[in-house]
Amino acid sequence: MKNIYEIAKKAGINEKYVIPYGNDKAKIDMSILDELKDKKDGKLVLVTAITPTKAGEGKTTTSIALQDGMAYNGEKSLLCLREPSLGPVFGIKGGATGGGKASVIPINDINLHFTGDMHALTSSINLIAAIIDNHIYQGNQLGINPERVVWKRALDMNDRALRSVTVMQDEKKGTPRHDEFVITVASELMAIMCLSLNEEDFINRINNIIVAYTFDERPVFLRELRISKAILLLMEQALKPNLVQTMEENPAFIHGGPFANIAHGCNSLIATKLALKLSQIVITEAGFGADLGAEKFMDIACQVGGLTPNAVVMVATIRALKLHGGQLFDELENENVEALKIGLANLKQHMENIKKFGVPAIVSINHFASDTENETRVLREFCQNEGYEVAFCSAFLDGGKGASELARKVKEMLDTKESHYHPLYDKNRPIKEKIETICKEIYRAKDVVYTPEAEAQIEEFAKLGYDKTPICIAKTPQSFSDDPKVLNTPKDFAITIREVRLSAGADFIVPLTGAIMTMPGLPKVPAAVKMEDI
């Protein structure tokens, strides 16, 4: 690895703004923006993917590959990724730093404690929770109804045992109540960190968090607890973007990590906007499939941050497309052109959806050794017939060289095709109308069904004046529907909105669909156990 000061220099960052965390990672002092404020922004490329499957799509790998491919072709670019959560690292995924020769390093540091951002967030979230319960215990001057405390404790780990707990159980002066934990990356504070433009914006947003309601149904804001300065003190370093490098010694910002199936799934606006001042091309990624991460990037992050995406890279694999087409997972190594042809409907629907935002897109095929000539030919012909640009990427094995074609075609797209970006919906429209626009236009649902609880919550939030906000739908990433078992492109289904939550500080509304959980559980054999065999 190169010394982090060399990587900073490569990114155009003067060493006086580098705050080193050892020799191989650093935080960047945001006063650098004063020096760069008059510089024209570069162009922004979003990497997204088809509906994820257990066959893997390699979205992060492709994002890193595109950065290395640009450098291989002699182009200057900067990569912006999210930070991994310990939940998936020790749960199913086992890490989020790319793969093979298309990786960011130091891998273990990034996947685990990194520069302490997740710990700062978890501590801040739980300080807020402790202050709320202490306020109630010490006399409850604000009149908080213990049954209507909406701020949740957090842990950056998959732990289903914490989905339903009792707090204050043995406190004689306390009021025992039911509560629940969320995973740190699904908390509103993570979303606020990633949507804030600076420290001042961060303070304003956390002060606007609704933490509870009083007995007479008045919302209680965090500013009433008088702890915003304490939260900023905990979060001060975490708000600075982290700089690391790819295996080919190219710079990468890794900052913030909201889940895309629950939260908005994009890295911090602070890192992205800094990158746009430093580089002519910025590559970023949105979590899970385009129906979640890309939609939320376009409708939430871009509107909040004033971003204009110039191109989209849609990642797919022949393996995943065959799985969507009905081939069994254990048989994916075998050629199956018919399953591939059926599964191509999933790719087509995602590409049609991106077109609705007015941004040009290219299909990137993450190439596997099991892909046959016939399957590759069928995929190329399909893309040609649909008018899609397509590039094959073998960066897992070949590094930047294997992404050279993709990088060249993305650069050509940036130079020759104009983006006409616009959000999918007007955020000033009624809450239900916005929810149904996403469900019908992106997921292709036939109908949207609301539980009585969800109906009441929507009515309450509208009365409080929070109906002019974007929508951040919490949904399974494994299907266009709210049923994770339904692959490819389901039709004639209904989406059920079982609950609606308000993130007043982040300034969006979160409808929860199906059986989506804000605290995931571990699988039967967690990745933490599999590490014993390495």
C-alpha cells in the first residue's frame, strides 16, 4: 500500500488537510472546501444493479473496478463508497470492500473498526435514548408519554433478540415499557450524517428529530433535551470523510453507510460533494438493486444535495439473471440459455426504471468463468436489440485492465450524452400519492394496501406538516414485490404498507412494507462462524 499522504496527493488534497489514522487511511478536514468552493463540479456516475440474488452481482466490485479502469485508461476519477456495517460482515455478506483485484484496502480495517464512525454513531444514538429515559425518570418536565417514545436504541450488529425488549423493568421510579433496537445503519442519525452538508446542517437536522410524543400528542424534539452539542462532540470526527485506496493505489472516499432496504442507501453527501470539487469524474454507488438504492439516490440524495447524476452503470451477472429465470442455485455453473432469456426481464425493468429519471445508462456484466459463449452471445444480442450500451468487466481477476472497456464506454457516455435528470415525483404531493408512484412506477405493483395503523400514521404526519417530504420505502431487496421469494418481474401484486415512520431530522417518511425488519438477524451459519475455516 502507498502511504496515505501519497494517495491524498493523487486525489488533489493538500497534506495540511489530511488527518492520518496510521499510514494507510485518513480523515479529511472539511476546511478544504473553502479552498475549492469556486471550482466547477465534475460529472457524477451512479453504480447500481439488478435485483440482488445469492448468486451475487458484484456492485461494489464493479464500482472499484470502474475507478481502477479509469486510471488504467489515463483518466482522473474519484470513488465514493459506503462504510460496511458489522451486521452483514459477521452475518451473510462477510464484508463490503469489493472482491479479488477490485478491492479497497486495508480490507479488515475498513470492514471492522475503521476510523470509529460506526462507534460514534452507535454511542450518539444510545446517548439520546439514555437522556430520554432519564428525563422521564427524573420528573418528566416535558410530559413525555413513555408509551410514545419513538427514538430507538441501536447496535451495529445483527441481533434478532433485541427486536423486542422491555426497558426500565426493575426501576422502582421508572415506567417499564416495550422498546426495540435498530441496527445502527438503519437509524435516523445515520441518514442525517449522510444527508448533512456541513456541521451547521447536521446540528439543525438533529435538533429537528422527533424523539417522542407527550400525553397530549405534542411532538417532542431533540432540541428540547438540550444535548445537540454533546451529540456534535461525539460525531465531530465522524462527519469528516475517510480516505483510503484501491489495490491499484487509486483514491477512494468511504463515508457513511445507511442500509438501502431500510434507510436511503447512499454514502455521505459531504464526501460526494468534496469529490466533485476534486475530480472531473466521480463514481458512487447506491445499495442493493436499482428499485431501492438508485431510486432513493435520485429522489432523496440528489434533491437534498443538489446533485445531477450524469450516467448510471447497471451491474448484472449471467448467473443472477439465470437465477431470476428459474435455474436452481446449485446448477448455475451449467449453461441454461432459456433461463437466461427469461431472467433478462429483470434487467429490462431496471433499465426502464432508470430511464424514468432521465439519466443515460450502460449495462455492466460482471464476468464469471462459468459464463458460456452462448450465454454471453444471447446477452449481448439482447442489449443490442434493446438499444443498451453494454460492457463486460473481468476486474475481479484482472483489476483495472479488466474494467478498461467499461471505463472507456462510461467516459464516452459522459462526453456525448446529456443527462436530463429529474426526480420521479414532486415531493410536495400527498404522502399516499408519492408512495403509490414509487410502488407502481418502480416496483410495478397493481395496488397498494395500507393497514389501519399506517393510515392513522399518515394522517398524523400530514397534520403535523410533514407531508412535503421525500419517501424512503423500507422493502425487501430480493424482489420487486414485498415478498423476498418472488424473483424476476412479478405482476399483478399488491404492496402492503404495515407501518409508517417519520424521520423529521432526515426529512423523509419511511413506509415499512411486508415483513421488513429494522434489526436483521443472523443466518443459521453466520459469516463469523465461517471465519473459523479460513
